[in-house]
Amino acid sequence: MTRRLLLSHLSLMLFVLLALEVPFGVFYARSELSRFSHAAQQGAMTLAEVCEDKMEHGLTADLPELTRAYGRRTGSRVLVADRRGVVLTDTAARTPAGEDLSAEPGVLAALRGRPAVGTRSDPSAGGDVLFVTVPGGSAAAVACVVRTTYPLGPITAKVHATWLVLAAAGLGVLAAVSVIGFALARSVTRPLQALERATAQLAEGRITDPPAADQGPPELRRLVASFTRTATRLQHLLQAQQAFASEASHQLKTPLTALRLRLENFEPHLDPRAHHSLDQALGELERLGRMVQGLLALARLENSAIRPEAVDLPAVVADRAATWAAFADEQDVDLIVCGAAAVRVWAVPGALEQIIDNLLSNALRVSPPGSAITLATVAPKEDSRTPPMAELHVTDQGPGMSEAERQRAFDRFWRAADADHDGTGLGLPMVRHLTRAGGGEVTLEAAPGGGLDAVVHLQRAGSRAHRGHPGTSADVVSAGRSTPAR
């Protein structure tokens, strides 16, 4: 932003300088040429009057010395012709005496009593020259013609020097404006940079370097003051929420445990017909305890700001599959691990394990005996147009979900209408939160042949990864034994 403000100041000042200096330079060059031309014309007319007087008194022989003296004094070349346009003398000796110049436009105009002034290119003079041709005498009786020629090099050098002075002045003004503009831009952007740093710190959870509210324009000072008040309030709210999450975990366990003990103590004193209702109450109490634990876990996740780390996806998948193998064997369900051999992805510490645990727990709830749950790792495709994303597929052979149910499955506390298990409806929301914390995404898709395919998209870590091919190596983990993949 500092660069943009400085460039805007310099662009505006450059436009003003060009609008002022260019017309002034052009006007100065024209006025210098006009002044020089007028002075040359006045001098030529004076010389013509003297030449006319000499010729009237028969002193034509004095003309060469007179013209040479004038040429030395003014730095010009002087040519004098008689009333017929015949050359009498030329100080540069380029036109011999006796040559008829009456056909030349300037001499012809002077013979008719009209002076001629103009510029032309003269290689012998090293560039452009100014010529002035004036008559000696009245229009009725022109006694002689005088033509003076001046090189324009000194005038051009003077004009160029003026342009250099204007350019130097403009550069000086631009330098001064740059310094002033940079100071002004910094005074505006410094509070914004401090506010940006404070915003980044607030996103991390705590402001360690609060922005100063006494710098910058009044509008930015008010903005900084409002931000500081808002950030302070947010920090208090977050601290209160974190305190609740940490304290409620302990405080809620005690009454729930006491309530469970009291209900269990009722069992010997109840009619056998009420035992079923007591079991249902204990089940609901157990579900309430899991729900409280899930809510507290979500609260802790949302309050934490942990940076993702590089994790070996296949290694974590194999480890969690081995952990869940005993539970799967109890339900006569096989766990199949297959896919890429080495894929590193970004995930917050411990998140990938929780993601796999929740997905496997949901899959085991709906998997019928004799079925299989597949954990397939797919290496990211090399595509420069999109971020490289690895995939983890957790596929079961259960009843699956409709498209509408898959859309709502990530809502908190949502459970399918025909669900026959005691889930809390917080597992998938937790999976989505943990996946997004690492820059990924999770979706539910219909598995081929029935069932549900939970697809976890994770960003690949590192510039290159060794890709495997799904299905090239598969391990079936079931009750600690390995069998070929199906």
C-alpha cells in the first residue's frame, strides 16, 4: 500500500510538472528564436542603411571592410548586392563578386522592398542558420540588398541548457515529493501494518503486540481503538469459553456418574417388569455422557489454533487399522488396508488418528457380519492447476445413505431416521472440523455395490511424493491375522 500511495503522489506531481514545464520550455525556445531574429533584423537594417549611404557617395570600395567588421562583431556572415541583385561582397567568400542572385526568393523580396527572415539547413555552417535579407532604401528606389546569416548553434545550446535546468528542477521536485510522499504514506500504512499484525495474532489466539491508537490519521486511530476493544472482548469470550470447556468436563462427570449409580441401585428394588425401562434409562444416560464428551471435544478443537504438520498417511492408516482389528473381529468384519505406499499430508497433530477412528466407528456400526471395511489411500495427481490432494477412502458395505442424508450427515446432532445405534451425531462434524483444520475436506459418496464411501481429501506435504497404485498391495487386518485382499 505504501508503494501505491507513493506512486499515486509521484504520478500526480509528474503530470503537474509536465503540464507546467513543457509549455514553458516550448514558449522559451520560441521566444528566444523570435528575440534573436528581431535583433538580427534590426542589425541588418542598420547595416543596409550604412551601405546605402556609402553607395550613394561612391564609396563602394569601403563595403568589404565594413561588412567584415560587422561580421566579426556579430558573428554573422554578411552578403551585399546592388539594386540588380549582383553580389558586391561576401564576408565568407562563398559567393563570388558579380554573381547574380536576383532569382533567389529572399533577394527578390528585398529588391521589391520587403525584408525576408527565415531558417534553413546549412551543412557548411554545421547545422541550421537564421538568414535575414533586407533592402537598403525605400521600396521605390532600392540601392542595395544586405543579407546576414547567423548560426543557430548558440541559441540551440541555450535552449537545451534551459531544458536541462527544467529537467533538473523537475527531478528535484520529484525527489522532494518522494520523500514527503513516503513519509505521508508510511504515516498512513504504519497503523494498518500494526493492525494487520494484531489481526494475525488474534487469529492465533492472543494479541501480544497491540496496535498503538495514537498514530496515523484520525480515521485510522478510531479504527484501531474499535479493533482493540473488539479484540479484547473476543479474547475475554474465548477465555471464558475455554475455561468452561475445561471445567465442564470435570464438573459434568460427577453428577452423571452419581445419577448412574443411583439408577443402578434401584435395580434390586424394582419390579422385574421395570428392568427394561431401567436399562433404557441407563442407555440414554450413557448416550448423554458421550454427547457431553463430544461437545466438549468440539469446543476444545474450535478454541485451539494448531498449525498443521506433515504426517505419513499410510503409516497412520495401518496403525489405526491394527488398533481397530479386535473390535472388527468381534463383529466378524474384515479391515482391508490398500493403496499408495508413501504419501505425506498436512494435518494438525493427532487429527488424522481421530478422523480415522470416527469413520471406522461409524462404519463398524452399520457393517453387517461377514462384510469388509476398506481403507484405501490414493496418491495425489500431478496437476499444476490445482493443489495436490491425497485421498483416504473409508468404504463400508452397510445400507448406505441417500443423497439428502449424505448432505445432512455433517450437521451436529443429526441422525438418520432409521438409525438403530446409539450415536450422538457429533462424530462426522468433528471429522469435518479436523479435516478442514489441516486444509482438507471430507465428503460422503455412495460406494459401488452399496454402502458408504467416506472420502477425506488432504493436502500433500512436500514438493514430490512417491505414488502407489490402489490395489497393488493390500493387507487384511482381522483379529491379528492377515489374509489376501478381496
